[in-house]
Amino acid sequence: MKRALIFGSTGGIGQAIAKQLAADGWSLYLHYDHNESAAQKLQKKFSQKFPKQDFFTLKLSFLDSMKDIKDILATIFPVNALIFAQGITDYNFLKDQDFATIDKIMQVNLVVPIKIVSFLENMLLKYDHSRIIFLGSVYGKQASALESVYSASKGGLSAFSKGYAREVASSHLTVNVLAPGAVDTPMNNIFDQDTLDEVKSEIPAGRLAQGSDVAYWVKTLLSEKADYLTGQTIYIDGGWLV
Ligand SMILES: NC(=O)c1ccc[n+]([C@@H]2O[C@H](COP(=O)([O-])OP(=O)(O)OC[C@H]3O[C@@H](n4cnc5c(N)ncnc54)[C@H](OP(=O)(O)O)[C@@H]3O)[C@@H](O)[C@H]2O)c1
């Protein structure tokens, strides 16, 4: 079976993943929060290009109540891959972040993804080669000033994956984290061009990553032959930080 649910399919990285998987024969749930038009555009484009596959859009906010999230997820057709490419950050000193912002970052990046995995585990365990992939970050390992809460959420994903992977490894369900460095997406619109150029100059590969650099590893982890790699965090940073 090749059916995946991509959370955050409307983001810079999520769109690249969706494009790669659609081309590889996957049927997809294209999740979005606010960007309905991007999700619909993807669905329309893929449905025309790959008429034998199914493409559905799925709206939900990870800030909704868990009851609402479960009610929506209870209605989906079975999938054997979950890709968590949603995420938020806030670039600020901790003392300048209100508690609501801290809660939101942890909810969207870490807590709700874990609860969704718990809720959908039974579905994933029914299939021979099921996959969970989280988008982590190099900051989950190295951490960053002004993004300490974000770093904590990403480090949490790596620790969770390592432990949970052991719980489900015998069922051919693998759980891994792809942890990029700096990727050229709207998430980095908070930085001006000079700052981005400075970051670029620090990356040995000489450029920011593109979404496709991450999508390649999603494709690879989804391969049936990748059953034996689990609990890992793979850093995709052009030699930058890790
Ligand atoms: N860009 C980087 O440099 C970089 C580096 C390392 C790791 N990452 C990680 O990679 C992932 C994707 O990043 P990106 O650069 O593609 O980000 P992005 O372009 O800003 O996209 C963010 C995605 O998250 C969704 N989202 C936002 N708030 C949400 C909420 N409350 N509930 C559910 N979904 C929500 C957005 O949906 P809508 O647009 O529909 O609202 C969008 O699809 C994130 O986990 C990020 O932390 C990014």
C-alpha cells in the first residue's frame, strides 16, 4: 500500500515532499491549516497528472482540541505513512515570549504529533511496511539562542522517536526524524537577506537546502527496503552544524 498523510503539505518542505511522493505513485492526504488555496492547488494538479492515485485535502489546526482532531482523523481512509512536516517557531528571547507562545510551539511541533501517533497507531500496525517521519531540526541537537523553545520541541521529537521506535519495531513500523539545517522556505521569511547570506556563508555545501533535498530522504525512508532503519535522526544540513 502507498497511502500517506502529509501534515503541513502546504509548507515549503511539505509541498516538495508532496510533489515527490505523488510522482512516486503515492496517494495522499494533503493536510493544511490556513492555506486552503495551496492545498487545493496541489490536489488539482496531482489529480490531473496522476489520475490513478487519490488526493484529498484535510484541514485541521494542531491548536484545536484533541477531541476535534481525533474526530477528523477518525474519518480518513487508512494510510501506512504519516509525515509530520508542519511546524512553527518564534524568534525571540525566552523572557519576551509569553506563555501562550511557548505552549503553541510545543503543541504544534511536539505534543499534538505524539498524540496523533498514539491515536493512529492501530491503523499503522495493520500494514507490512508502515512509516512515521517527523521533521526535526539541527537545532534539536545543537539548539539555538532565540529559538530555545523551538529547539526543545525538535529535540523532544528525536528523543520520542528513539523510544517509540523500539515499541513498534517488531511490527515493521519505522519511526525516524529528518532534521534539516537551513531550508529555503517561508519559515525563514523572518530573516532579512543579509542574515540569510551570512548563514549561507557558514554552510560548507555553499547553499541553503531546497525542499527537494529533504523530500529525497522522505522517499528513501518510505521505501519498503528501509525496514531496518528506525529510531534515527538524520541531519540534512550540508555539513553546517552537526
Ligand atoms: N525551513 C527551515 O529552515 C527548516 C529547518 C529545519 C526544520 N524545519 C522544519 O520543517 C518543517 C516544515 O518547515 P517549512 O519550512 O516547510 O515551514 P513553512 O513553510 O512555514 O510551513 C509550515 C507548515 O505548518 C503548517 N502549520 C502551521 N501552523 C499549524 C497549526 N497550528 N496546525 C497545523 N499545521 C500548522 C502550515 O499550514 P498552513 O500554511 O496551511 O497554515 C504549513 O503547512 C517544520 O517542522 C520546521 O520546523 C524547517
